[in-house]
Amino acid sequence: MAAHAAIERRITALERVSTKLRTVEVALVEQSLAGAQDCVPLESWLYRIETGKSPAAENVPAGEGEWGVLKVSAVQSGWFEARENKVVRDAGLINPHYEVQTGDLLMTRANTEDLVGLACVVQSAPPRLMLSDKTLRLVTNESMAESSFIQMALASPGVRNQIKAEATGTSGSMKNISQAAIRRLLVPNVAIQEQQRVTAAVASSRMRMDSVRRQIAKLRAVRQGLLDDLLSGRARVPQG
């Protein structure tokens, strides 16, 4: 079908744009980190690290007006997945101090070897979601560092290797990293002005990437609709 083929071509072209944007973003961050003259302990960029608790909770997401506690899967590398939470129904277990706020820099302290220490900045926090004892809030000294830049530094290969080396635990499926180990992670000492330049450029790139992803999602929905019409007989393939 001509319409289906046109949609496929458009999806492919948009996927190439998304890949190019991601490649440019990674190169921008790596260049900035590589340009640092030395490294500093992460603690020099932080005021403190806060942790939550893991109260008894049902393994279903919190609904409207309900409180929830984060799963470790809520924190992905570079983005926050708010749906990954468990509802807390006992009012006695709710502590507003642990509530996640927009702008928070979060980090997982426990997960598999490849996923422990992932970090994200919360772009838009739904209300009534609490930190668990496996999710940490890194409170940034904003005169020294940008939370978004710290997240990107934590995702860089050099720092990821440090995190894996510091993670402990005998279980092959679950590793832990202590707050002390997090504080002593060495990060490239990039000046705050350069951090701001990079984070602004990355934010602009990610806005474009989000727009591209939305376009791809819409085209895939249209493509699926065309396939459904063909399979159901509502549309016919031209003959001849």
C-alpha cells in the first residue's frame, strides 16, 4: 500500500534524525568532560544526600490522590519514570519529607551491577510520590554545579566504571553502593559556566528529540490503524 510505504519511509527518516541528535548530545558531553584539567570528589558539588524509606506497599501504582513509594525502576539513566511506584495506603507510613520534587537529582543505591547508581533529574514530579530506601536525593550546591550536568557526568563511562567498582554485594543480581562511596566518586572538574552551556544545549537537543519521538509514535499509530483495516477487510489492497 502506497500510504503504508510512505509512513515507513517517514518513520525511518525521523529515526535517523533522533539517532543523529543523540550522537551530537553524547559528543558534546564527552568533549566537555574531557576538557577538564582535573577531577574532584562528587561531594564537593553536593550539600547532602537524602534517602527515603520503604514502607509496606501494594505492588500497584498509586492512583489519583493516593501516595506511592518509588521502585528502583523509577530512576532510569537520564529520565524519571513516575509510573514505577507502589501505592501506600496506610496514612501512618506517609512522610511528606520524602516526597519527590520537580528538579530533584535522584540516584539508585541498589540494583543490578549494570543499573546500580543510575541517576536522573525529575523534570515534572507528580504529587505524593516518596523516595524509597533504595533511591537517593542528591542535593546539589548550585553555586558549584548543575544537577543536570552531574547526572550526565554520572552516566559517563569513566564514572560508571567507578560506580561498578564501588558497588558491593554477594548476590549476582543485586549490588549496593554506599553514600560514602558516592561522595568520593571522582568527576571531571568542569567550570559552572561550561556546565550551564552544555546543559542548555542538551536541553534544547532533548526537546527536539521529544518532538521527533512524538511524531514517530503518531505515525506508528497510523500505520497500525492501516494494518488493522487491511486485516479486518475495512480496506482493500488495490489489484493489478
